[in-house]
Amino acid sequence: MAAANKPTTKLLEEGELFDTKQMSATGGATMPRHKASRESALIVTHGQCVVKFDEENRVLEQGESVILPEDAWHAVQADPEFTAVHIMPKGIRFTFSG
């Protein structure tokens, strides 16, 4: 995958309890498989993505959201492009597989 197609994240807001980040990708780029130490929410604001859990794939279109459970392995793939807001609690930690 070309470097230009890597998903990007940008801090939008820092609060006392939560942070929001913008996530975006094009060309089918995938955020590597990972899990988080806390539950968070992903809201698609443009385009479409696929959230790939071990048990199922969830297709999210503009205006749709998904709750990402604590310790659930998943990857996020642009289909073919998307922008989303990721709402996460302070202190969340991410673990990436291999």
C-alpha cells in the first residue's frame, strides 16, 4: 500500500473525560487490526468504511456509527474512502496485532 493511502488521524478536541479524533482514508486503505482498553464510538461523516471484527464485518455509511467494545479486535477499512469522528475516553490504550 502506498504511503499516501495510509489512514490518517487528527486530534479535534480534548475534553476532561473524552477526546475526539478525525480518522480518514482513501483507496481502500486499512487501519491495522487492533483493540482498545476502553469502549469508544466511531461515527462516519463522509463516505463508507468496513469495520472488520473477528466475528463479523460492519459496513458503515455516512451518518452511521458503531460502538467499539473494550478489548474487541477490529480493523477499519476505507470502502473506497471515508472520514469519521472517533470519540474515546481519556486514558484509552491501543494494542496492535503483529
